[in-house]
Amino acid sequence: MPSKTSAAPKPQLTVKQFQDSVVKHLRSTLGTYEEKASKQAWNQAVSAAINEFVFDGVSRTRKTHAAKDARAVHYLSLEFLMGRLMSNNLHNLGLYDIADQAMAKLGLNLADILEEESDMALGNGGLGRLAACFIDSMATLNLPAVGYGIHYEHGLFRQEFFKGRQVERPDEWREFGSAWEICRPESQQTVKLYGYVETVYDNGAARKVWHPGRTLRAIPWDIPIVGYGGRNVNVLRLWESRADKFFDWDVFNSGGYVDAYAESVQAETVSKVLYPNDETPAGKELRLVQQYFFSAASIADVMRRYKAAHGDDLTKFADLNAMQLNDTHPAIAIPELMRVLVDEEGLSWDKAWAMTRQTFAYTNHTLLPEALEKWPLKLIEKVLPRHLEIIFEINARFLNDEVENKWPGNDGVKRKLSIIEEGSDQMIRMGHLSAIGSHTVNGVAQIHSELVKKDLFPELNELWPGKFVNVTNGITPRRWMKACNPRLSTLIEKHIDDDWPRYLDKLEGLKKFADDAEFQKEYMAIKHANKEDMVKVIKELTDIDVSADAIFDVQIKRLHEYKRQHLNLLHIMALYRRLLIDPNYDMHPRVFIFGAKAAPGYKMAKDIIFAINKVAEKVNNDPRIKDKLKVVFLPNYRVSLAEKLIPAADVSEQISLAGKEASGTGNMKLALNGAITLGTMDGANIEIAEEAGRENVVIFGMEVDDVVALQEKGYNPGDYYRGNDELKAVLDWLEGDFFTPGEPGLLAEVKRNLVEQDPFMVLPDFESYCEAHQKIDSLYRDQKAWARAAIINTASLAKFNSDRSIADYADYIWHMKGVPAAAK
């Protein structure tokens, strides 16, 4: 039997004590009583009872870090896709079972109360969910850390389908407030925008003064982040934008009732919506303002805390503060810190630049050119005139000193490495600024990090050997197995130590049970029970009937052409066609499940959603195929829905074009919960295959070198269209009205995109992809072989623990140690 002398969280009170605390808050905090209280009131009362531990933990953690003057990391991210916090907090505090029993004694179901919480959807996808996992791990590893972002009034839109098309609706995640956040008006900051820069001379020395045309107030809202075991509770600080002067009394009294609030409304727009559509000049400007707003407020906050402890002596600033840029969105923080150090603190340029470079590190998340941010120079000049001057100075010194010393007289290299991209409209390259202004740059999977060095920044890698490193992404096993898959967690705890959610390498101990018939039976029974739960969710959300005996084939991620949901669609259509030709076609029943949102301005992504929904409508209602094939597109995919779907998945679709997916984290969550990866050799799929064994995943398609070779040869998608009869047949289907009766051509744009352009090479991988699905079908029919592969996947995913990722950051990039908070 496994040892039980572990560091897993232990209950800090009895069932009766928790029950009494909930009832106390129901009555004294919410002003209601048991017989009258709604589920929402019970949710708030339970949250208040939990917060007695959470807020005490915040106080103890802050006090400890201040007393020890500890080095801290400040994680700057435009996205934090937090999901729901109640279940996660209960598990990390060791209170979940206590709360479950307490609510049962009150005649309530804790699961129903959990459903009352809104998702904190302050992110778009993998980037934001990674940030959420990382700050969980920072707290768990006792690292002094603060996450910084924006307190969006509306998170990622709520997705609905109307006649198969995506419709965006506002996401009111905090319409009635959030139990987990605290406003800290005493720590508000002022953020400047627009205006002009004046050169002032003091005793012959020139000094720059920025006269802003507008100022905003940045109001911080703190969300406690509970580490596993509850010892350390860090903070996610999100900034809300308000007007510096928010109400004009004179205008109001003269009858301008709406105009009196104009400045307030304009200011609040900055933190109104996650990722406003930037198709218009106004949208672009708003996004730039958002990025600067939270970066400037965060740096001011870090400086405030430092000065409270050290006064005006800045010599220890870089030693005590690390700042991590999560992608290029906060890149403007680099010239902002320079502005603060040079203009406000009076440091020399050289000293300020050395401190800035020592402070910042940059995580690159993409190789896609369209995702590497560039801002029009004229827009930066309008919104941030002083920062443009600083960027010019950074660029000039970098090119004239460092680049010239390495490649004397080579203007071609200078043009390639310049932060300023020349052209009819000059652009500021934020990726270049991030790399040049940071001491370390990391990619997020082995292959991605190599491509960053080889393809994205080869000259910078040559200029600074050792600056570019890899930190493979990870996920928190607390949320992504212990909380979301309690059945499997219970089985695991019967066989290994119960602190495996903290030390995930202990899952290796399950490998000895991979061929154990009894363990396989229990493992597969759990998967089937999770699928039965998902059958009910699918029925509730879509009114589609599916069978838990079918293979649940899952593709859940942002809708983007490079992720190739349309490759999945073409295969579904091919299976459907085979069934129509031969109703006795031999295949195990399959349910294809999609979850994805398309960016509001991304037309092709929306066209793909529409095509999937119209094909699903036809397939699901065709009695000729005898329910062998079902297609489900779940509306409004989000963290809380993923927590239900991932434990039920049999197959994990990770089918991006090789070289385009930086890492992926959905692949890790699905594999940890026993789904078999069907994927390309891309991103973290490669490392999952290495850890679990190539025989326990199904790999297909071109690799990076194949993609490059085909591009260099001159890729013509029409050759593949004409060269495969099945592929041609299903693509031709999209032009008629087979899936859109009476309305031919509604899906034709998807075909045109693939046959005429196919930017992410769907067609060359189609045949290999179909063959990979045949392997999935054969493997699933051998339930013992399938169970063994699934168990090995669960047992092999220790590398993809976000605790390991954060330990790598702490050791190799931030150079800091954990500081446990004082015991209660």
C-alpha cells in the first residue's frame, strides 16, 4: 500500500464547522435564510465560508514576503482564462469532501452549487489558460508572484448558433459581482496617454517631459490564487480603467445629462471588452491603449511596492523584481520601464537599460507572422509619443553598437533586426522589441523553441548564444484531473500516494498496472461513466442523442485554419459518404465532438463553423447510417465545459500543420485523462509521443521538413484535389445544396479556400489522416490494447505538469526560490 505520510492538503475544520460557517454567512452576510435562499445565495455563502481561509492566506503570504524582502516575479499577460474558482479552491485547501458532506446535511448538492458560478473567461484560449495554470503553480511552489492583467467587464463573448452560424453575445461574468475579488482603491495608479513631449534643460542637461493629453485611473482588483495545500495564497491583480475626472457637474446642470458622463464612458471602454475587433483604426487604437494601460499600471505598482521598502535607492530593483512577458502583448512595458527610470527617476540611459534588460524575460508563443504583433509607427506616435522616442533610441543603440560590432557594414542584417520595419507605412515590431529588451527568450515546446532560434530570430540567436531557451508548457493536475475527474483521481489514490497532484511523477507508478486486467476494467469503467455524464450534457446543450458506447473523438480549441478543424470535417464527410455507399461499412460507431470559438472578424473560421454545423445537421438526422456517425458542435466552449468533456474523451485531435502549433496544452489535459492523441508531429505532440511511447499515440501527416520541402517545390492544392477521388467528391459536395437544401453554394467558400489556396496544407495530409483514423478504429476494437495505451498515457504525463514548467522558469530564467508563508 502507498505511504500516507504525504503533503496533500488536510481538512482544517469539521463538516459541522463548515456547515455552520455557510449558514452564518447565508444569514449575516447575505441577509437571507435556509428556507428562502436561492442556489445563487448558497453559492455566495459557500464562497464566503471558503474565503475565511483564502483571505487569511493572502495576508500571511504578503506579510511573509514583505518581511523577507523576497525576490518576486510579475507575470504580465493580457489574458487569464481562469474558469470557475470554487471547486479549485476547495481542492487546493483540502476542503472539497468537507464541503460536499456539509451541503448534503443541508439538503443540497455541492455540484449544483458549483454550477451557479460564472466562468471567469478573461482569455481567448491556450495563452490565457496557460497563464491561469502558471499562477496556480507559482502559488503551489511558494514563489512570491503577482499576475497582472485587465479586469475586463466582458470576457470572451458567449457563443450561440443561429441557423448554424456563430453569433456573439456579451459575457456577463460578474453581472452581480464576484465572490473571489477584492477592490484595492488605495493602490490605484494613474496612466498617461497622448499629448506631446517637451525637452527641458536643467543646468545644461536635457530632460524629457511628457505632457499627456489624457489620463486614466487604473483601479486594481485582486483575485487570490490558492496554492495546493493552502500554504501560499498569491494574487492576480487585474486593472479596471476609470476616468481621472469621471463626472462634469456643470455640464449635467446645464442639461447635458449624457455628455456629463462622456469622459467616464470613454475611459471605461479600455477595460470593457477582451480583444476588441481591430479591423478598424479605432479598434487598433483601443487595443494598443489596453496593452499600455495594464503594462504601465503594473510597472507603477511594482515600483510603488519597491519604494515602500527601499525608498529612492533603485540599486536592488532588478535583483528583487523579475517581469515575464507572456507573448508580445505587454512588450510596451519595456520602453515604459525605461521612461520611468530615465525621465522620472533620473537614471542614465546605460544604467536604466542594464536594469531593464536584467528585469524582463519574454515568452514567445507563435511563429505565425500575423500573430507577431506590429503596430503602425504613426499610431504609437499619437498614443505614446515619449515611448516612440525611447523605441527609436533603443533601436539606434542596438543597431549601431551590438549589430554593427557583430556584422560591420551589413545593412541587410540591420534591416532584418531593426525594431522599425520600413515600408510605405513604418511598423514597430513588438517581437523584436521583446527579444532585444529581455535577458532570456523562451519557446514553449522543444520543436517550437528550435524554430524560434532557426527561423524566427536566427541572427539574434547568433548574436546572443544561450539567450534563447526552451520551457515546455504544462497544466495544473489539480484542476485538470483531481477536480475535473474525481472518479479517476480516486482510483489513482488507491494505488499511489495521495499527493500525486503535487508530485505528478508519482503517476509513473501506474505503469505496472497497465496490463493488469482488473485495473484496466476499473479504468475503462470510469471512462464509460464519464462518457455517460457527457451524453447528458450533449443532450441538454444540443438536443442530440449520442451513445456512450461510441468512440468520443474530441477537437477542442480556438477555431483557426492552422488548427485544421476543416481537415477533421473532410474526414467526417468521407465517412458519411462511405456509409451512404455501403450502409454496412465496417466502422465502430463514432461521435465527433467540437468545441471552438472563432474571432468575430475571422470570416473563414466562421465559415468552417457553419460548414461543420450544416454537415452535422444532415448526418445526425439520416436514418440510413444507423447512428454509426454523429457530429456535435458544443456551443460556448469554455473552461467549465472542458472540465466535463476532457474526462470523457477517447480520442484527442491535435492535427495542426507541423511547425505551426507552438505547444498546445489541450493535448496534455486530454492525454492525462486517458485520451489517445491523434496528431501531427507538432508542438508538444512530439514530447507526448516521446513520454508515452510512439506506440501509444497515433501520428500522421507531414513533418516540418516535409512542409518546408513542399513549399519550396511550389505547393499546388489542385493537384491533391484532382488526385484523390474521395477527397474530390467530398469537396464537391460543399458546392451544391446537399447540406443546405434549396440554398446551393452556402458552403462553397470552404472548398474554394482549400482548392485554390489551402494555406495550411489540409489536402496533402488528408489521406494520411484517414489512415490514422483506421488505426484508431482498429485499436479501439481491442479494448485491452486500448486500455493499456490509455493507462500508459495517464502514467507518462508528469513532464507536462505546470509545476515543472514554473520550476524551470524559477531555476533558469527568474533565478528565485520558494518562500513559504508563515503557518497559521
